[in-house]
Amino acid sequence: MNALNDVSPQSLRTRITKHLTYTLGKDKSHASLYDWRMAVSYSVRDIVIEPWFAATRKTYEAQGKRVYYLSLEFLIGRILGDAMTSLGLFDTVREILDDEGISLWDVIEDEPDAALGNGGLGRLAACFLESMSTLACPAYGYGIRYEHGLFRQKFENGSQVELPEDWLNQPNPWEFERPESRYTIPFKGHVEQADGKSVWYAAETVYARAYDMPVVGWQGKWANTLRLWGAHPTEMFDLERFNSGDYTAAAAPEALARTLSRVLYPEDTTESGKELRLKQEYFLTSAALQDILRRFLSEYDDLSLLPDKVAIQMNDTHPALAGPELIRLLMDVHGLAWEDAKRIALGCLNYTNHTLLPEALETWSTWLMGRVLPRHMQIIERIDAEHQSETNCAPDLAIVQHDHVHMGTLAFVMASHVNGVSALHTDLMKETVFAGLNGVYPSRIINQTNGVTPRRWVRLSNPALSKVLTDTIGAGWESDLDRLADLAAHEEDHDVRDAIGAAKRHNKVALSNWVGEKMGMSLNPDAMFDVQIKRIHEYKRQLMNVFETIARWSAIRANPQGDWTPRVKIFGGKAAPGYFVAKDIIHFINDVAKTINNDPVTADLLQVVYPANYNVSMAQRLIPATDLSEQISTAGKEASGTGNMKFTMNGALTIGTLDGANVEIREHVGAENFFLFGMTAAQVQDRYQVTDHARQAILASQPLQDILQMIAEGRFSPTDKGRYLPLVDAMWNHDPFLVASDFDSYLACQAQVDRAYTDADQWNRLALRNIAGSGFFSSDRTIKGYMADIWDTKSLA
Ligand code: F58
């Protein structure tokens, strides 16, 4: 089945006109950009419906296993361009719109980003959904339909200011509301025993209502569903109060219920201990599991078959209540015995870990858990008791410790497979945070190195490079990314190297134009574009990059006639609103940018750009235009990274540490094509043993001393000279992520990068080798790994 068989340009043109007229109620002569976008989106959506229905039919017929991906975050980005790419409709739609005098790019950019995620974890979930559809793996994504996604970032005098995001202000043409698919989600109250059964009398309830979005795979051969839950009140407004004139009080129950799906938590550091967050986690988990059981029971009547038909992936610990909730539903609603319920739950569930940073490992106080989810607290205690007695484990492996429920341990104990997201991360899981659990549940931990979808991240975002690839190695690489290895045979072909260089330059010119329009800066597209885009976090070490920028600036000023390689330093990223150190780093980058960009001495050789509100769409612009990808986290801290993979596929070279998936990227592209610096994860551990590591490193580095001196003197904050004294003090006395200890190695490596860039042809050769080695990092490979090693599911292609 192929959605594209009967899509002629003429039929699509007719469809768009019909939607404009009958769905939007607009005449062409009065249609706005919004109207055109909606008409095009509905028309493209129409074409997805057939493979979507067909996929559902096939799945029912095959009686196969379904995958359920539970995630509090899906960082999808814009949908129209991606859907047109998958369906091969890009050129057709462009021509249709051209005839109407409308620009396709304007239409695409009119769509708000669906920003239902914070960063890598949420974007990974979106790439996985797309790959599961491309591979015809029967699957559902389950998430929350946040009314407000990740906050919009703006800068005021260089500081981050958060504004609410509003993607649902306009109708979402990609969703289908399913009022009939609705579940009651209970909270609070108390539990009573009756006839040997536990009965939970909830004090609060809300409805979870389904909103479905089709997710179409490459070439429209299959489409899965992303089912997002919206919270709705179980009681409508209070008519008596309304009639008495107290309108606010009358609407209170509705407002209260809806807060559950109102906003995405913007914390990517520590879990905030908010009751609302716990309720959101339970809301998603319970709605998803009730839906899974309903679907299963519509086809089968023996619940012991559940693990043969259902594989559930918990994306981090956020949906880790799935263990106790599935047991609760099987026992309290479906009447199973404890042993059976627990065995079935364990057979269905799997857990992916995305971080080893201790402050990001979720815990909930037993007091809060017991108050919000009294029945789950009982179940957790029983799981814990059995876990401890069966494994005879040390007390520090208990699920409940010091009156806190450790969600990582709960997820681990209730999962058939626990996976890390890169080879290094998985090794470190076994050696550090999960060493004890790995001992008592051996072979439960496995690795699945992350990947990204080449459809969005190369084909859609980088048409220039895509054409070079297809011209050189033939069509079809988009769904078989290992084919990029064929590029290697063309390394000696001057024309191919030139074409890769020309595609990059084209993208850099496009980015320069955009920066010109947006920020009024004029960039030199012949300079090296050096890019660090990701959440702002101390361990990601944006600070080290800024320090290097300052060192470069001083060095150029000292010798303006020197043989410098011109660079544009580009930063992008948001800080969690409550993460003050990260917000200071943002302020600092902006202050440094202001100082450097106003210096006529260095103007042609160094520019610093930090566009506000980095998001998926901005990444799609920046990555294809990047020469140098900054992946410079402290070794052992970045679980994987996925941006690093996107850059490599787009022919950027990486400067990076041996952290996360950088290790595997370097192996695949070849060590000689990767700029490596810094300590290894093991050396990092040793370094932490040196109590004054920062002071020692600074005293050994004249460049770093000079930089810190300039900052302390207020060179970058002339109106508030003391602004960065705390930052300088923290560097000398704390430096928790070893910026100082790695700095000289980084500086030397950057000098090597400068030299390499002066030979443009050789640089293009290195870029070619990076692209050729990037096939492994397709999320299709990752999903095949999950299907084989975790889910035991088959493709229905
Ligand atoms: C990221 N985690 C990892 N967490 O940092 C990154 O190395 C990895 O590539 C990626 O997951 C995918 O595996 C991440 O993005 C979050 O954003 C959480 C949001 C909710 C609170 C805790 C952090």
C-alpha cells in the first residue's frame, strides 16, 4: 500500500482549493497565509489517512505485538514540511502555491513548533515515532497534550526572559479529538479492604481525553498514532453558583482539572517536587494503560497473554508509575492475583535511562506519594519488600529509602530490559549508578545507542546536501542510511568534494541572510561557522566555549595582522527557569557577544551570535550551515547526545570529548576525522579526587588566568563591573565540571581546527568522511535494535 499512488498534482490542487473554500470558508482572493497553511495541511493530512487506516487494519489482522512508547515529552517541531517530505509532495505543493503567488516556505514557517519537550529526551521520542512508522512497526506514542509547550525565550539586556508558548492558540490541523476515548483518572482519597480486595475511594477525579495525531513514515507506506491526553473535568461547572453570580467559583472545577495538561514542566535539571508534576506523570500513565488494556481486551480475553501482545517502553522514569498502575488495574479492576499481575506487568515493561547525573534522578517523598496515590504507595511497598527479600540486596538498593520512593529503582525492578542510550553510558550505568541493581538482576541492562531520523534532519532540512547525496550514491539513502558509506568511494572525486563544499556554503549564505533579517548582523559566510546548540547546562560547558572565544578575541587584538582563521561562534539554547547558574551563563554569552561584536579591530575575524528561542525549527536551519560542531561536555556526563549525530550527517566536523555517543561517532567516522580533546571519563573520576583541581589547573594555564582576570575586571560588563565576580570565584574554587582542567587541551585542539580549515579542499574531504560514517546514527537502526532486543516485535511491511 502506498499513499502516493493516486495523488496527482491536479487532485492535490483541487483538494487544497476545496479545503480553502469548505473547511476554512475563504475565497482565494481573501485567503491569508494562515488560511493557505491550514488548507495545505488538511490536504496533506487527507493523504495520510489511507495508510493510517491500512496500518491499523494490518495490525489487527496480524494479531502481532504492539509497541507503546510512554513519554512525558514529544518534541515534534513543525509537521507540515516533514509530512510533505515523507510523502514526496514537496515540489508538487510548491508548484501549486507558486501558481497562487504564495511561497511554500512562508506557509511552512507559519506553523508553530509543537514544542512538547525540553530537549534531547523529547526529541528522541519524536525521532523514534517517525522511525517506527518508516519501519512499519505497529506502535503508539502516548503523551500529554500540553496547552503550553516549552516556554518562548527572549533576551532582555542579555538575560533570558520566559514567555508562555501558545501553539494551540490556533486550531491544530494535525489532531483528531476523540471524545469517545476517555478514561477516569483518580487521585487522593483512601483505600479500604473488602473481601480480600483493595478498594480505592478517590477524592478527586479528572477525565483523560484522547487526541490523535497520525505519524507518517517515509514514502507514506505506514502511519502510527501519537495519542496525546488532555485533562477535562468530570464535573461541569457549578450551576447553582453560576446562577448566584459567582462565575469564578462556578468555573473552578473545570479550571482545576485542566491545569493537569496546561503546561510542560520546563525543568531539565532537578525534578521539581511539585505535586502537579506527580499528577501529570500518573495522568499519562494511567490513561495510557487503561487504553492499552481496553484495546487488548477488545481482541483477546486472556490477560496472561498481555506480554505476548504488548511491549511498553518507559521513556525515563517519568512514566515509572506504569509498574504499580498496571498491577493495580490487573488486580483491582480485572481481579487477577498479585503474583499474576506482577508477572504480567514485568513481562510488558521496559525502561530507558537518559542520565546518570544524581540531581536528575527522580524521587518522591512517601508522604506525597501516599497522599496523591494511596493505592500505589501500598503496591510500591509490596514490590519493594519482595525485591529486597528475593534478591537479598543491600539496603541502598531498596525502592523506598529515607521516606522517598526512588523512581529509577522502581522502574528498574519492574522492567524486563533496562537500556542506556550509548555504549559509554550503558557501561557507566553498570559501573556506577546501577552497579548494585546490575549485580542482583544481571543481564537486565542492555545498550541501544540513540539515533535520529535522516528524513527530517537531512532530507528536509538540507535539500542542497540531499541532492549531492542522491546524485552521487543514488536514491534511497533516506531509508537505508548505511548506504552513505558508498560516499567513501568518491573521496578522490574533486567534483564530489566541491559539491559538498558548495552545499555547505549555500546553507551558510541562507543562514547569514536569516541572521541578517532577524538580528541585523551581517555574517561572513566564508568564516568557519562554529556552533553549540543545546540546553544550557554546566556539564555541557558552554562556558568553556565562551572562554575560548575570549582567548581568541584577545589573541587577535594583540596581533590583528596575524594569520587568523575567521570564525562565527553561534550559540543557541534555553536554560531551565529555576537554574540560575545556567541563566547567568546566558547573560554572560550575550555580554561577551556584545563586547566582541562592537570591536572594529576583530570585526572581520570573529563574531558571536546567539539568536533567542532555540527550538527544533532553528536547529533545522543551523545544523546544515555548520562547519564545526561543539560536543564538549565533561566526559561521563552526557548520556548520549543526538545533536552530535545530526551535525555529523550534515557534514560538520566535531570538536569533542570522549563522552556519550561522541565515542561511537569518532569510531564510525575515523579518529583522524574528529577533533578530540580532554580527559576520559576515567580521568575525570581521578581528577575529582584532587580537591583543588580548579586552582591547580588555572595556575598552570596563563590563557585561562588572563581570561578570568578580564572577566573579573568587568571587561564584559562595563556598567556593572562586579556582575561576573561570582562566576570567576566559582571557577577558582569549585568548577564542578572541570572546565579549567580541560581548557588548555581544548584551546590546543581549537588551534588545530583553525589550521585544518585553511585547506578548504581537505576540509571538504573530512566532511565527506563524516557523512559517509554517519549511517549508523539513523534512528531506524536504533528502532531495529529495540524491536529485536527489547520488544520482540516484527515489522509488518
Ligand atoms: C537527554 N536527557 C540526555 N532529559 O541528556 C542526552 O544525553 C540524550 O542524548 C537524550 O536525553 C536522549 O537520550 C534529557 O533530555 C531531559 O530533558 C529531562 C526532562 C525532564 C526532567 C529531567 C531531564
